[in-house]
Amino acid sequence: MIRARTLTDARQQSHSNSELNWWIFMRISGLILVFLILGHIYMTFIQVSESDATFDAVVNKLANPAWKFYDWLILALSLMHGANGARYSIEDYVRSRPNRAWVKGVFFTVIALLLVFGTVGLFSI
């Protein structure tokens, strides 16, 4: 597990390329998520008046594939970012290897199901 603040320190602390890649992913995805979510909040709550925020308006908005991709990107990045952060916590607090494997297996199954159901729900509208 990498506990570095800079890329140079992360390279020195990483035991594998995958850990370094996840460390970089967390920084990039966090930054991208900030802008995606701020844009989503602006377009959903500021740009649209309260009287125009109806089910039909949402369906019309999601008829555009670009909006579906935008929302799906928020869904996928936030789930992967959160799952990786939780993976760090699981490795810190679940000491037994067999228990850690079970906890991670159940956790990642739930994350995968959330991604599948979210994707199906988003693209079925």
C-alpha cells in the first residue's frame, strides 16, 4: 500500500506496477470526478428551474447518448474510486488473509452488481 504524496515517493514505495497505477488512478479520477459532479450539479439544479425538473424532462435529457455517457462516467468512476479506497481500508483492518479474501470478494461482487444495475437502469431509459 502506497502512502505517498508525490509521484516520486509513490514510485519508491510501490511493490508492484499495479499499486502505482491505482495510486495514479485515485488522483486522476478524484480530480475528474470533482469537475463531473460540479457540472452535473450545475446542469441539474442551477440551470434548470424547479418547475421544469420533471420526469419527462429527465427522460428527454437522457434521450441524448452524450448525457447517458456523462452520467455513466460519473457512475463508473465513482464506483471504481470508492471501491479502491475501500480496498485500502479492507487491507488495513482485516488482518487474516482468508477473511480478507472473503471480504474483498463479497465487496467487489456488490460493486460489480451496482455497476451492472446502474448501467442497465441508465441505458434502459
